Amino acid sequence: MKSFTAVSVVCLAICTLANPVTKQKFADKDFLEKQKFVLEVLQHVYQDDVFVTKFDETYTTYKPWEHLDDYNNVDKLTEFFELWQNKPLCDEVVFSPVYSTHVEYALGLGRLFYFAKNWEAFTHAVYWARVHVNKQLFVYALNLATVLRDDLHGVTTPAVYEVLPWHFFDVETVTKAEHYALHGFHNVKQLDNVFNVVVKSNYSNVYDNVNYDHTLAYFTEDVGLNAFYYYYNLHYPYWTKGPETHEFSKDRVGELYLFLHRQLLARYYLERLSNDLGEVPHLNLYTKYGPGYYSNLAYYKGVSFPDRGNDYNFYNNENFDLVRDVALYSERVAKFVDTTTDEFHTAVEKLGNTLQGNAYSLDKKNYGSLDNLLRDVVNEGRYYGKFGDVLPGTLSQYETSLRDPLFYSLYKELLSYYWRLAGNYPEYKKEDLEFTGVTLDNVHLPEKLTTFFEYFDSDVSNVVNVETTRVKGSDDALFKFGRNSVHNGQSFVVKARQKRVNHQPFEFTLDVTSDKAQKAVVKVFLGPKYDENGRLLKLEDNYQNFFELDHYVVDLVAGVNHLKRSSEEFACSTNDQTTYFELYKKLFDATNSDYQFPLTSGQCGYPRRLLLPLGKKGGLTFQLFFAVYPYHAPEVALYSTYDPTVSCGVGSGSRYVDALPLGYPLDRPVGHDYYFKVGNFKFYDVTVYHKEDTTNVV
């Protein structure tokens, strides 16, 4: 039988983790059935008729509340069953995980999937939800189940931008894809008996640069970046503590919340400098907010995401009560920041939990959730549909939040509480930063780094509605195997092709001298050298703007060490996900040949393509900051409670390289830059050049 497979193994990791050196694992025959089910259940999610025909009557008549023996902890499901039977959340409602009225559905469905006793019970629960539940909610809960259920570790779920393309690709892309199918793929050539359609997909600024911020659309609308943020919020939903065996508190979830948003804000600022833009604008709810946003996105039902004009005023009659609550909760958070006597690490964890308003908040009633409340304010109360629901805007969906410049201004305000808190603790001095007996003598790194645009294809076949009545008797191998993207019995794939930023791989070598054999940690940051006007930035004014590229443990030997590291190894980042179509082909081969289907750890990393900012054609100078410091063992040894080849380790308590604060030594304000002039630190100027490179453009 002909093989469909072109093998590519993707290494996945999350920022602050070391890159595991582990042996690749592969699916056995039983696990292939699980993988097949997950791929089938997520294709063409808004069409039940392409899914239900594969299953027998035990599935079609299944109602979970009539099969309580299929579940553990039934007492925790009773409320959801009652809610669903009296007020189901159907597809006429646009689901948002930040809406309190929708959270109880997410919690209930998440529990239903998690508490299923075995694979048979799980598939029946998923079938019921696939047919009856709001599809956005269904995708959200199923992705969460693959993270938390041990029997699903290693399963590869298709990228969320390929399952729900409407939230990532503009209406022009979606419409063109639909037209190809409506016209019967007329004049479309077949490759390997598959209709291959490529639709060029633009960013929103191609229609109108509504402001200078809109020039960053290539970065803020990058599907990999937005998927990364979606998965982070999926892994640590604010509305639950997690299962008893995987409680999120084990992962310093409050500190991680603050660190991740510090990272995103710093990375965004680096991109702004590449476009001659300065500091991120402040968000003041009592004055007009300058940058507007036009997304050109539309939900599956056809209603557009709300747009916002420039100089928008959020302080109006409809928002009066919400703005008043923001002021009230802000005052209480500021009081905690200025009066806490906790050790720094503890205070940061409490602040992060409280700002997010998650299940570990100090006091949800007293502090609320400034995160959700601010998202509510800027969503602007636009009503839609017969149920009187508020239409979610870009900041009410995690997968679209990063597209809007308002996101960065909002989190700049939230993070101001972190920096205020950090400023209330002693500044790191030389004696805190020095590594006795260890010196970083030299850095060997190309002075020039290069970025370029290249075309990237995403499988958006899900946007096309397909028919199943015409394909009986089809001899198409993939269709008979279970893939439903077919026209007149022949497989098709629709690809959205976008120009995306990438960079040429680079490597560095650190010459480190140690007086003895010992463990150490190496961190690498990238930060600005000059502001948008070309003025030299001092570290005292610039410490917030460094983006962490890498973080790993080394075993130093006595004498000189040459520590070589490639950007392909950076622990903070991951490669692009395999497309839905390629996953199906690999699964087909693994089922019908001796090809081995690789298990993966899920979507837990920052896009490796976006490590470097765009730079300029004539070059733009940044600075790398290398830090080598003593290893402080974490409370639970790295990877000791989970297998990083098949799991992201959510709630494991063993995800972190060391015990020091995330972002150390730039996690506190720098009042005296000369404290950083220690032998184990080194700042190194590097110039990023942007060029048009057509090597990988098809």
C-alpha cells in the first residue's frame, strides 16, 4: 500500500523548562485507536452528520446522566447535569471562557471528560458532547482532557487554528476556501489523488492600517503565537484548582501567570522597536485609548468580531459600574502590595493568583479578578442573538487576545502591580549576583543575526462544509480510513498560506572558567540597546524589556568550559505543529504499514520562529544578556513526576529547572546597573538584519 508519510518529529517544550534529552516513544496499536478517535472527533466540528455515521446505537442514544456508573465522583457532576437539562449551551451562543456564565459549563464538561472511568466511557461522553454541546466549548474541554487525563498523554491534537480556523484567519480566507468547495474544486489539480487548494491569507492590516500599531499585524496575528497563548490558558484555567493529583498550585501558577505576561510584553516591545514604535501605550479607563483594532475575523455563524476605532473612550454609561469596580479592586490590590510581609516568592505567587482571580486567589470576594474585569470593560457590552448575550470581542477569546494592541496595554497596567511589589523588596546587589569561583570569560556569537519572511501553510479544511451522502462506495483510502474532507468521493485539503517571520538558526559558545566541578544554570535574555529614537537605554530604565530566550542546567568541570548551544535547542521554544492532513496521513501509515507514529507531549511551547524580533534591512542593534549562576535544586526534581516525551507536566510540580524566581535575575527593579558588572554575567551586542529570503517560498 502506498505510504502517505513524510516524517518530521517535533520537539515540544515550555519556557522555563530544560530541553529533555529523551528517547522518542511511539504509539502501539491500541494507542493508535485513541489517536484516530481524537482526529475524527475534531474534523468539521460544526457538522454532526460527518461524525455520527461511524458509531453504533450505544453512542447515539447515550445520555451521561443515565449512565452514572461510567463516572467517578458523580457527586461533582450532578450540578452540571441539572444545568444542562434545564439550560443547555447551544451553538447559537458564542462561547467565551472568560464569561462567568459560561465557566460553569466548561467546569462541568471538563469534569465529565476527566471523571470517565475508562476509554469506552470517555468516548461515549465525548460523542454526546460532540453532537449536543456548543462546539467552541466542546473543543476547549476536549483539549483540556488530553492535557489532564493520563490515558491521553502522547495523543496529538490538531492545532487549534486548524480546528477553529474562523478565530485565526480572516473572512476573505474563509470565503475563498468555501468558494472552492462550492464550485466543485473546478480547475484544481490533484496531487496523489487529493485536491490541493492553496488560499493566500492576509493579515488584517492589508485592508487598512488604522494606526501605526497595526503595522505589527504579522507578529500579533501570527497563528502560532496566538495558539501558544490559547494553550497556556487551557493548561491552567483560572476557574479550577485542577484535579487532586495534578493541582496547579504545584506549578507556581500565580508566579507563572505574571512571568508569562512579562515575557509577552517584553517580546512585543522588541517588535515595536523593529517598526520604530516606542513604549506600549498606557490604558487609562478615564481617557481615550489611542490604538483601534480591526480584525476582519468572523465567528462560524457569520457575525463579525467587534472592531474598535482609534481614540476610543471606555468610560461611558454602560461601563460605569465596571470601571468603579476596577478602581475598588485596584485599591485593594495596591494595599496588599504595599503591606504584605510575605517572603518575596510567596508574595509574588499570591499577587499572581489574586490578579488573575483564579482558584487560589487570596480572597475572590474582596479582590475580584482584575484580569477578567478589565477584559469585560474593554469588551464593551455588544449584545448579539436572541439570548441577549454579550458578543465576545478579541480579548474575550484567548486565541484572539494577542492580536489587539489593547491586550499589551491592559497587561502593562496589571504588571505594574508586580513591579511595584518587586520594588518593595531589596534590590539584588553584587554579592547576591556573583558566582564565587566562576567567571564568564568570553561569548562567541555571530554579530549579525538574520530574519526573513517565508510562506507557511495551515490546513483549514475544517472551514468547508462537506457532504457524506454522495461518497458511498468511494475508493479513496483516507476517506475509508475516517477522514471526511472529501468531494465526490475524493479527498481534498485546503491550505491557508501566510507569510510568517522566521530566523536563520544561530549558535553561541560561552567560555566559562570554574574553580571546581559543579552544577550551574545558564540563562540567555534578549533586550533593547536603544529606544525608538536611537538613544542608549540604561539597564535601570530597561530591565523590564528583556525577553528570556533560554534557560538550562550545565555541569561545569574544573578549569575552562566551552558551553556550546544552538537556537534549535533553546528550551523556551518549539517547532510548528504538524498539519491536520499530515497527521491523518501518518496515522494511516502507522495503521497500515510498519511506520511508527510518534507520541508527543502536546502544545506546550513558544514558537521557535519568533525568538528574534524582525530587525531592519540595515540592521537593528539589540543586546544579549548571558547569566551563569549557581544551581538551586527545585523542591521537586525536574521531570521526576511526569514523562516529558508524552506530557506537558501540568500540575506535576516538576516543570522547573531550578528554584529561583522566574525571570531571575531580572525579576526585580535594577536601581544600580553596576551591580550587574560581575564576572559571571555578560552583555553582548548583536545586530538583527531583516532580508527577503525566498529559499523556502513556494
